[in-house]
Amino acid sequence: MQKVKLFKSVDNEINDLEAQINKWIVTEKVKIISVQGNIAPQPGKASMQGSFSQSDLFVIVLYEAP
């Protein structure tokens, strides 16, 4: 049966998002069918120091459970 898993993060945490997705794949032993993503710019969220994220990341994984 095909299922969907959604992941959300921000652009300054992209390495953490990749690690989260990869860990989930290994832990759940799923067969990935497809991966799609979206980057949504968020104007006005940045502080003067630039410490806040500029974009939201959204990843959709279509998979089959074991």
C-alpha cells in the first residue's frame, strides 16, 4: 500500500531535515517511490542580523511500507 510522509523545516536547518528524512527511511525500512519538495520564501521574517530563516521547506515522500 502506498503512503505519504510529510516533512517541514526551514532553509537554515536543511542539514537537519536531510538527516531526519534519511533516519526515517532507514528506521522504517520503507521503499521510496518518489520525493517532491517546495521552498516557500517568507519575506519579512529575517531579523536585522539575518538570524532567522528566509524560506520554509516542505518535502513530500511517497513510499511503500514493508
